[in-house]
Amino acid sequence: MDKILRINMGADGAPAAKTEPLGDYAGFGGRGLTSAIVSKEVPPLCHPLGEDNKLVIAPGLLSGSTAAMSGRISVGCKSPLTGGIKEANSGGQASQMLGRLGYAAIVLEGLPQDDTLYKILINKDGVEITDAGSLKGLGNYDTVDKMKTEYGEKIGCISIGPAGEMKMSAASIAFTDMELRPTRHAGRGGVGAVMGSKGVKVIVIDDAGMKTRSPQDPDKFKEANKAFVAGLKKHPVTGEGLPAYGTNVLTNVINEAGAYPTHNFQSGQFDGASKLSGESLAEMENARGGEGSATHGCHRGCVIRCSGTFYDKNGNFLTKQPEYETVWAHGGNCGIDDLDAIAQIDRLDDDFGVDTIEIGATIAVAMEAGLAEFGDAEAAINMVKEIGKGSHLGRILGNGAAVTGKVFGVERVPVVKGQAMPAYDPRAVQGIGVTYATTTMGADHTAGYAVTANILGVGGTVDPLKPAGQIELSRNLQIATATIDSTGMCVFIAFAILDQEDTFQALLDLISSFTGASCTADDVNALGMKILKLERDFNAAAGFTNKDDRLPDYFKKEPLSPHNVTFAVTDEELDQVHNY
């Protein structure tokens, strides 16, 4: 991957595409490349939906190769939800396909001169930009079906639903999976609204005729890849728990730890958790049957296979297996213990193109405001449908938890930098609270997944209920994650590389043999710190200060049952996280 595809949506007369070499961006991929381009080229004070913002879509450094787990993709921009820099990560087929086509990034620039909606075709012959007016208002599923009819079954699609067209701050970007379904999403931060502002409905990728990317040292690469896969398969989390029960294996674990946010973060345990657990979900899926039901990869080359396929009671495909975060957001957080209802909401979220975490948190805030009772699944489904319709209520909800809390006068709104917290209460997992507060991205568990040492005993043990050790834990994880996000690797490889020195070495050997340049642990840290500095410098120029690296006050004041703890990491300690 040695080139960047720039598409100016505001060019004279019509949108125009051009290709250029990586230049100063050489050595970056994935999140590193999205953050490098945004930090250098986007004015920090610009309006996120204006012509000066850019949407960057970048496969990882290893994407398009045969490296296991290398098919994740990064989407970057100035976020309309947080007002800061954003990287949203997704699975799907696009990363591998773009890698094989040789593109290190797609950069959407400028604004269209009118309200024309466009589709973009990218293949070995170049780029074609055409009118997509017939796709206006369609959900992601119908959009992809039309693209299959037009371009065949061997494509990949990157698309937005109605929420992205309406520029809602919770809008996601959908990436098609191996079955060409829009089930994988770059969900966080409103990246779909930025794609909508650029007038792009769908990007179709066709890598026919392109070869898999070749490593510099094929023999060492093959050996390292084999050792890396073996390491993933022998770890109990990546080799057993996740393949058997998906990410939702965490429901019982986190609930038993008293860290499962329930009824809009009012308590740490949910009475109906066992009905929502990964074990219950796998049992349901296995009983109903269907291809890929209980285990499935989100992209080719995935060996963990922590996803699945959800079929309804009649055996019809409904959605991908709802992830842990989705099950929590629309389940326990809203007091709902019905997996079928949650799967229905997940399908609606994916079709309308909204972030399941943000929307689940938003509905819980709306429930606390009195718009519905906790536990009312039908009301939750109807709220999501309002988002799809773009009604007045739908537009409020579609702009996220912070906006909804302001409109309806709710104090308990679990956000940092305007972005909703995921499925771990920071009072009972204090390390993840540090990450929520101090990551450049707004509340984001994947930016520094301290649940590893706080709850799972992976990479050591740090008491989740006490502040001691949390700063160093979160700091180190944030640095390492920035690098992982740049390779195109799934963040779940962290379980194995934290616990198994030989698996970490295999990863380093994999990178080294592919690129031809030596990669050491020090190099991993250096790249991670470089990326975080770019992101923090952008946010500082956008007006963020250390006062934005804080949790809402009620987490310090309201004890969380069953442990009756508050968030105890001090502001002074939080300010030390990024002092590398």
C-alpha cells in the first residue's frame, strides 16, 4: 500500500479523484494514518460537518496480506459528537480489499456544491463517481442489496444509512462482512455524519484481479504467522471463551464483578443478566441453527471468530450476533432482558446506521427522563424507529446521550467529551474509568482496555475497586492500543500478547518480516506514543484542556452497588496519564 486516494467532493463542476504517494505519511497505517492526516490537514477549530473537515478511511499496515487478524479498518475525522479527533474501528471486508488494491487511505474532502448524493466505485481500473439519488433515504441493507444487483456478489461496501444522511452525531459507517451484509460498523463519534456531509452514500470496492500483498521475507513471515495463530489458539480467552460465546461471554463476568451498568448507570448488577449472557445467546443460536450461528469471523483471516449470526424464531437471518456492548446497551442498561428484542434493535441500528453503544446509552437517559419505563422493549424499539424516520424526537435521540440529557433535563448522563460510556461502570473498574476520562476519543473502552488486569487477570492483576496502579495500567494500554490499531490487527489479540511473551514476539516477527524493517517492543511503544501525541495536540488546538479529561461528577459522589464505591482516582492523578 503505497498510495492515498483523495476524492474532492467539492471540486469544480463535479467530484474528482486523484492518487498520490504516501510521502510524509510513510510508515503509518490504520489509526496512525487517520490521525496523522487529520492532525496535519484538518483545522482543529473547523466545523465537523463543514468543508474543512476530512474523512479518512485507512486499512492497517498488514491489511491485504495473509497475516491473521489483520482485517480491521480505521475511520478518522474531527468528530461531530466530541469536537475532537476521532478514530472509529471496524471489521468487515473493506480493509483487506483496499490493501490488495494498494490504497493506504481514502480521503474524502470538501463539500458537494448541491444536495446530490454520490456512490463511488473503486477497482483495479481506478475510481468512478456517479449519482446515487436513487439510494436516498435507504437503509444500509437495501443499499447493499442494490449494489449487489449492480456490481455482483464479490464486492465490499462502505455505506451510511438515513442517520448519516441526516448528519446525526451518533451516525455510524457500515462495512459489509464476508456474506456481504452491512453488519460491521465504525460506530463511535459520528463518523457517519461526516460521510453524509460529504454527500457520499456508498463506496463500492472491487479487488478482482489484485493479488494478496507479499511480505519482504516470505519464509520468516509464514513461520511468524503460524506461531502467532498458535498463541492465539492456546490462550483461554482468544482460544476458548471468545470463539465459544462471543464477546457477550463478558456479561456474566462483569455482572458478577458488580461492574455491569444497569438502569442508566444506577447500579452495578442486573437481575436479568443470565438471560442475556453469552452462554444463553450461544444456546439460543445453536438451538435455532443456521450457517455461522454461534461462531463467525468478522473478516477473512480472523482466527478468533468471536462473532456469530442471529436468526429469529422462524429461522430467518436477522442480524449478526449482538456484541457484548450492544447486548448491554440495549439490555441491562435499559432494563431489558429479551435477546430477541435486543437483536431486533441491533438490526435497526445497523440499518439506520447508528452506534449501538451511543443509542443504548441515549435510550437509557430518555428512560430516566420519563419517556418510557426501564424494561419496556417495545418503547425502546419505537425510539430507534423514530431515529430512522428523522422525527423531532428521533433527531434528538440520534444526536446522542449528551444532547438527549440536555433536552430532557437529566443529570446522570454517562459521557466524556460528549461520547457515551460503554459497558463497564468506572466505579467498579477504576482502570477503565481512567481510560474513559483521558483517552483522546471520548469515553471509549477499546482505547485502553483496563478490564484485562482489573477483572480478567490478563497481563497482571490490579484491584478494580481501588485507584492504586490504574494510571500506569491505562497509560500503557493506551500506548499499545494505538499501535495495534495501526497494524489492522484486532484489539483482542491483546489478551494473548499480554500473557504470552512468545506470542508477542511472534507479532513483532510478523511485522518485521512483512515490512523488512526490524520491529521491537520499543518501536511499538514509540509509535503508540507518537500517535497519541498527534491526537492530543489536535485536541488541545481544538480547545480541550485537562479539565475535559474528567468523568461526570456523579461518579465521584454516588456509590455504586453492590460494592458501594465511588470513582476514587484523583484529578491530579488523571493529569499524569500522558506524562510519558
